[in-house]
Amino acid sequence: MTLAKYTTTESQSFQLHQIILPNILIMKQLATIFLILFATSNLFAQNKKIKVLVLGTIHFFAMNGDSVTSPKKSKELNEILLELKKFNPDQILMEFTPENDRYLDPIYKDYHEFNKQPTGDYAWLLNNEYYQIGVRLSSMLNLPNAVKGIDWNDPDIRDSLRTFNHQYEKSYFDFVKEIRKYAMSKKFVDADSAGTKILTTIQKELSPYWQISPNVSLRQMYKVLNKPENLKKGYYTNRLGNLLLNAAEVGAELSSVESFRDLKIFRNALNRIDQNTKRILIAYGVSHAHILREYFNLDPRFEVVNVDTVIK
């Protein structure tokens, strides 16, 4: 049987092209994806998985009667840093945008080479986990690249001077601005009372650990917040809180912004991993920690390490 035995009318031929051409394009795309996956799978087989420790942390500027710079908390933090040092990360990634590296890298250099603490316009870093964990631990490990930022800031609707590189960025910004404006106008009208109850219950349970306090040691704080069940609660309340409250019936849209930010953070992390890295510490706001762990767990290049195996 040969193709010469079969003919079609012009209209049938047009219909066949409508069906066959898109399918050919799809098959080409699938073939490309297959080749990429095949190449990456060979790479995974040849290399050991990169160990990733995602440390969910509070922001150190959240203080209630104590500061991370007090003698008691300084001692507690030193003990934590020594345990994190034993994990021996090759890289430390944290919650600030990559664009800020150029401003913050000199902070590391001053501390590492001259034991100089941030002063003046940068004195606020003394009560920030970037300096107290990232800079100090990087110096202890003598890491050449110091700590790097992987954050992505979602659109700030108050920013009227923001510029955009692409139209899609502006479109997304306008979308976020519109739904947040709409939700605020009806926030207390359509809020979900059942969702509010869930948030209040979890807030009551975990709020003692969401701030620097004389009543909770840093060790206890990290151990409690980084329990897998509590990481889920933190994500549920802080990253999906808008969905639960469903203000103005746009809760899903509002929480999608939070979810998009986490995806951008994960992508930024992948972008910043050096070729020879074997261990990574990601110290990040606790509300992000659960989903970041999940993303790294899904990626066969990585092995996620539990915090309780490091901070004991």
C-alpha cells in the first residue's frame, strides 16, 4: 500500500493540515522535553544529590521584651550557629532579593575581614537574620560567595514609580493592585468566619514562637516552628490566609500572589546554586519553609534534610 493510491479534495487536505501540523509541533516539543529530561536524568545518575536544609525562621526585628543582640540571646544564637556550622553548607541563601547583593556583600566583607559590625544606615541589620545568621555563619565557614538573596517581592500597590521591563510585568502588577484594592473595600463584609476561626486557633498556638522573647529560647523556637506539622500550619495561615478568609470572594486570587512569590523564590534558588555545591542552607521566613521543602523534595537533584537532625 502506497500513499499514491490515496487522494483528497482541497478541503479535506486543509482539514488534515489543521490536525497534523499542530500535532507535529506538539510532538517536536515533547521530543525536546524528552531529550532534556533524558540528559538531566543521566546527570542525576552521575552526581550525588545536593543536600538542602530549609530553616524556617522568624524575622529578628519581631521583638517582644528581648532582642537577638541581648547577652542571653547572643549566647543562644552562638550555639545555634555552631550546630549549623556542622551541617557545613557550601552556600547560604536567604530572604532578600538578588538585586540587593551589591549593597549587602560589603557588609559581609567588613565583618569577615575586619570583624566590623554594620553601622549607620545599615545598623538595622543587627536585628536581622541576614546578618546574624547569614553573614556570621558564612564567615565561620569562610565561604567565598557569602550569603546570597533569592527573594522576589510581590507587587507593592503603593509603588507608583515602579518601572517595568515587559508588558506582562505591568499586567501582573495591575492585576494584583486591582484585586487587593477590591478586597480591601469589602474585607469585613465577605470574610469567612470558619476560616477566621482556623487562623485564630493556629495563631494562638504558635504566636509565642513568632517573635524574640525572653520566655522562649532560640533553640526551642527553631525546634517548634520547624516541626513538619507546624511548618504546614505556618504555611496554611500565612500563605493561604487570604484564601481562608476569602474577602470579597477573591481569596484564591489573593493567595495566588503568595504562591507565585514562592515559585519565584524557588526559581531564584535554582538560578543561584553553584555547580560544585553539595550542601545548601536556606534560612527563610517560616511561612515559606513548608512549600520550599516541598518544591525541593519534588526535584530529584536534591535531598531535603530535616532541621531536627541539625538543631538538636
